[in-house]
Amino acid sequence: MDEVRLWALIETPGERQPLLTIAEARAVVALLRREGSPVADELAATLARRLPAEE
């Protein structure tokens, strides 16, 4: 999937649904940070801001 399509998916507003557990979301953030593309970094940062602080 190219970066333009990824940005479109990230920025498209819509109804939010609880799809992941907090642990799964943290795993996704970690995987996105390893991927290293600017789109993955932006999505990881967006998700990380929404997660509760780790205890």
C-alpha cells in the first residue's frame, strides 16, 4: 500500500470502534515504530497519544 493511500486512511474521519485491547494497541505501536516510514511513525505517535500511561 502506498503512502498516499495510508495517509488517506489515517486522516479519514469516521465513527470510532473499540477494536483492540490496550496490550494489542501497544504491540501495534511498537511494530509501527520498527517499520520506520514517515506514515508508520505518524500513526504510531497518534496511537501512542491515545493510550493510557503504562504502569
